[in-house]
Amino acid sequence: MTTDSTPSIEKPAPEQAPSPAFAHDTPSDPPLASDMNWEREVLQRLAMASLDEQKKQRWWRVFFRFAWLFLVVAVLLLSFYKGGVSSSVSSVHTAVVQIKGEIASDSEASADSVIAALRSAFEEDSAKAVVLLINSPGGSPVQAGIINDEVKRLKALHQKPVYAVIEEMGASAAYYIAVSADTIYVDKASIVGSIGVLMDGFGFNGLMDKLGIERRLLTAGENKGFLDPFTAESKSQKAFALSMLEQIHQQFIAVVREGRGKRLHETPEIFSGLFWSGEQAISLGLADELGSLDYVAREVVKAEDVVDYTHRDNVAERLAKRFGAEMGAGVVKTLLQQNHLLK
């Protein structure tokens, strides 16, 4: 057998494309101009937003500074303001002193406050008359008695007429003050009267017995625990309290009789502590006529200009009292703490 000795010729392999795995080795294209402009705009916006925020913060700081300045100025202005219908006293006018709320030593209707206003009103030459503007349920007979006595003294000293105008209520100690006036004016629906005296309290001895609680009260003097709410009521002490109340009641009655005189139409109930409407009070002689403050100033005094002499704590005084109370409490607390440390 013969064999072909001609060598075989191999075909070259086809050329292959480069592998995509090496694509990152090629150099990157330069950034486009549009990308650079976008970044610049973002930076500009951030810068403008920061400036706007700083401007807003600066504006609010200025605003709050002016607000505090305005508040301080307002407080200073109000500190010189005492209130009143009119501030002019150069012309003839009707002087008003208000007696409102509870009549007590620590209220605006205390004897000290009312008397200070009354003296200013009576001493003012351009004040043609003094009006007691009353809206009070009553209060302390002591404070009312002091005011009543002072009204009568000032009225005789300065020879000025005094009128009382009862608005919603002029009862008990408030009526005690009203009878010091020459004439009493009321509204037809006003509450007037309540000529009486009371002393109130509570008794807890029965409840304490049920709870098994023992009251331990040590006194030097058999009546030192007078009307103690935690012990049984003593008949002798109750009788003593009633006699004291009756004495004060008779003082009240005497003041009413002195102030109203023959105008008073006494009945068994008139001094019993009852109260009446304005119309009923006029029929009983507890009041004289229907009329308001404006009516009295215009038609009776003939001086329509009304000046309020009522003494009120101004803003500065109230702040000072509150600050003083807080400071006092702080001092006491500090002293107690120091005392505790020293023990």
C-alpha cells in the first residue's frame, strides 16, 4: 500500500475581537461642559439658601429685640397708670371712688386703699362731689366701719356732698359703707341690704370619731381652743360667740339708722339679714332713687366730666409684690436649708 506523503496545510484561526473584560483599561472621556454647569448651579443654590437662612435668623433676632423693648416700654407706661374714666382734673368734675369685690384688708376694697382715694377726691378743689360706686357682696365689718367713719369726717371737713351708686350689689359691709352717703342710688334690679353678721366654720368631731382619730389639743386657758372645729361644740362658747355677733349687729343697725334717719321704714325683717331688689329697697327707705353713675354726674352733680380716683396697684407694683414674695420665699428656703445643715 502506498501512502500520500504530502503534508497537510492548517488554516489559520479567525481573528477574535478583544474581550470586553479589558474595556476599563481604555482612557475615559473628558467631562462634558453641561455637567460642570449643573454642579455650579447646585453650589450657587446652596450658597443662596444659606444666605437666606442667615437673613431670616438676623430678622428674627431684630424682631425679638424690638418686641422686648416694646414690652419694657409698655410696662413702664402702665406703671404710671392708675386707671380712671378721665385723667383731666383741671375743670369741674364728679369724683368717683369704686368699692368693688370683697371688702377686706388685703383687697383693693380695703380701708387703706379706699381712704387714700377718698382723701384725694375730697382735697381736689375742682371735684364738685364724690360718688361711691359700689358693687360688692360685703366683707369685713371692721374695714367697712373705718371707711364709714372716714367718709363722714371728710364730708364734714370739706363740705362736699357724697352720693352712693349701687350697681349689681351693695350688701352687708358694702351697705354699711353706702349709708355714709347723703343719697343712695340703685338700679331697679340691684341687690341691697343683708344687714346682719355671721361667723361660719365646720365641725369634724363626728367624722373623727367614726375614723378613730383622736384630737390632742393642749391649751393654757379653758377658752383658748374657742370654736375649734375638731372638738365638740361648747354651749358656753357658742353663747359667747352669739353675744359678740349680736353686739356687732347692733353696731351695724345703729350705723344704718344714723345714716338713713327718718327715711328708713323699719320692719321686723329689715335688720334680719334679708336683702331686697333696688325697687324694694327704695320702698323700705334703704335707698333713695333709681340712678346710675352717669345720671348722678349729669343730673344731680351737674358735672358730666367723671374722674376716677380709685387706687389700684399698677403693673409695676404687682410685679414688685410678686417678685418680693418669691424672693422672700427663696430667702426663707435658703435659711431653712442652712439651718438644716448646721444641725
